[in-house]
Amino acid sequence: MGQNVNLTPFIEGVWTRVGKRNFTTRFGDRFEVEAIDSLRSRVGGKLSGQLGSAVKGHLTAAWERECLGEAKGRLFKDPIQEIPSLKGDSLYLETGLSVKPVESSWSWELNVFGRVGRQKDLGVSAGLKISF
């Protein structure tokens, strides 16, 4: 694209498994989650560029598909019959800034991300990095 702007396409795949968990709600209901499996693919692009001598920015957009998104569990030792599936499509968006002052050993970044579609969420992440 331009001298200070890059477009990077990407393909990702993530498998996640959360094992058995037991918990009690504030109302005293006892739940047992046997397992939660997730297999997610993401296809998209990241537009990034230099915004100043010490500041970089990025914008990411991707189509995301949850292929498994299944959970199994029990309530009071009885199997839960209808647990909603998370299978389906979502749009993933992220924007962020990273700042690394010239001649400095530290940098920080701030990101805002979210999904719309089958999965809906909104989040913020921040980080500080010191190199030595």
C-alpha cells in the first residue's frame, strides 16, 4: 500500500478445551460442567501504520466461525438437556495503538476489540513492555 501503511491478510485456527468444573450459583443451584470444546477459525486482514515518530496504529477485521462451541453439564446431577450451541459466524473487529518513544526501553499498547453476530462481546487490553 503506502510507505507507512501495511495490509496483512491472515488465517487463524484455535482449539480450546475447558475441563470439568463445579460451581454453585448465589441461589444455591449446583452446576457441574463436564467439558466445553471450541474450534474457531478466523480469516481477515490487519491494516497497520506509523501514525507518528513513536506511535503505531492498527485496525483488524475478520470473519470468525465457531465450528464446535458445545458444552455438556449437569444441574443437581441431572443432565442439562438443552445447552445452546455457540456454532455460527461472527464479525471480529479490533483497533489499537502502540507507543514506543525513540531511544526508550519501554513501550505500551492499548487495544479495543469485539464481536458481533453469533458471539457478542467487547473488551479492552493494555500492556506495558520493558526491554533490557
